[in-house]
Amino acid sequence: MNLGVTNSSPGLHRERETHGGIQVEGLTKRYGGVHALDGLDLSAPEGQVLGLLGPNGAGKSTLVRILATLLKPDGGRASVCGFDVVRDPQAVRRAVGVAGQYAAVDEYLTARENLNIFGLLARMGKQAARSRAEELIERFDLGHAADRPARTYSGGMRRRLDLAVALIAGPRCLFLDEPTTGLDPRARVEVWAVLGDLVRQGTTALVTTQYLEEADQFADLITVIDQGREIATGKPAELKDRVGGDHLDLAVRRAADLPAAVSALAAAGLPDPKPDPGTLCVTAVLPGGTSRMTEVLRRLDGAGVEVADITVRRPTLDDVFFALTGKADEG
């Protein structure tokens, strides 16, 4: 999916002075008896990255489709760059770029041909389209392959080309649905470097991702949704603080020791230790941080638990996600 074709060149078709960013209030969408969105609220300030997290079926893709004007909501309201997605969809389309999970370019055309065609479809003149194509080819480091068919590209190169197409008309807001899915670590870093440059220049981005460490590193704000509702919003550090401070990861050598390890941690004042029989590990919040470790070790020794490894760490977004939704992230 890519809506770069509906944008206009920067500065054109600005019907009125608008404010950037994304505003969603009480948004609802039903599919029969299923509420894909159930009174969703969220906000993405102009020039920031909003990371959108949620399990499968939480409503992430439905939200992106509504914001991109591909789907109409049943209730509530949403605006993008100051334009209402229902009352003024054409203005929204001219203001946004969208890239889905899979590259939407024509694989039989070259990068240069793809970009030129999308520029013309965006009602740019021939010279303007060619100039913009060359600018994006250089920006996304595609010059060495600009005249090769896209089907010969690696996954990272296709993703960069797809993002370039989404940017052909200089959108003020980007919707990126899992932009780094399937990419190797180097390609993922390259994509985020490009997105970082765009945001520093004032672009607003809403990004869904299955890589929580990416959201932790690159998102200014994170909204977690589940069953079509917003359940938490904040900066990554703020969300981690909600989980309760440091975490203890304990690995035992024998499966038979798991119940005793859980009991020992609970007796040491660690709330709700969670065992994982598959990995022989127990995880728990560590109130008071490392100051409680002496008591933890004393209890484990008294219970005769043979410890293979023990680690104290700061909570991750995985911990936040599990604590808020009761399930691991599923992309």
C-alpha cells in the first residue's frame, strides 16, 4: 500500500493554514459484531514519531487505513495535519505518505522509472518529477541501482525505494506499517536513519512495529492499544517506570527447582514471580533494586535452589507490553 500517488508537491493545495500532527478522538470501527476500534484516543505532535504497539487484532492496521482515508470510521473523529479524514479526505491524501509492510513498487520498473511515474501521478510536472526522483535516489542511496529493475533489489533496497515513493510529493505526515519487517539488522538501521532525518526536518510519523527495541530507541511517544482502545501512552522511559522498576531474571539448573525458586522470590518480597518451564527461568519485579538482592540470595540458598544465572536489569518495552496487555507482542 502506498498513497504517495495522491500527494502534491510541497506547498501546493494548502487550502488553509493548518497545524501538523495527528489527532484521534473516540474513534470507532465495527466489522459486524467485532469492534476493531472502540473509542480510541491518541495524539501525535507535529515533528515527532509516535510508535503504535498492540497485539494482533488490536486495531493498528484499521487505524492506519482510517487515517489514510482508505476506510471510513463508524464514529468519533480523526484529523491529519489539521484536515478531518471524513470531511476533507482529498486534503489528507495530499498531506500524507503511506508505506505498508510490503513494497508496493512495480518490480519490473527501475527505481528511476517508479519514482518518475509516481511523481507524474501526483500531478507534478515532468521536470519537477524527474528532479524529485533524482533527489530521492541520492537520499536513499539508490544511485548504483537506479536503472536496474526493482525485482533485482535486496529487501532493504526495496524498502528504501518504497519509502522514497511515499515521499515523492513531500508529505507532511507519514504512516508506516511495520517498515522494517523482514529486513536484516543493517537494513533496519538504514531505514530508521532516513526516517530520523525526515522527522528532524518536521515530518510527523506514525509507525507500527513488531520490534519493540526499535520503538524504544526511535519513538518520541508510544501508544499501546488493545481491543481497539488506548491503554497507555507516554515516553518509553515513562512507560517502563509504570512496570515497577528493576527486574530480576533468574535461571535455575534443574526444572525441579522452579517451584522452590518462585516461592523463595515471593518470600523475599518480589511480587508475582513468573516461571518459564521452557527456559528454566523466573522473572520478577525487584522492588528497591539491588538493595534487596541479599535477601533474595539468602532465600534461594535456604531453599536449596541451584542457580545457573541471575541478572538485574531495567524493564524493557516487552515487559511494559506484557504488563499492559497480558500477552507478548505479536507484531
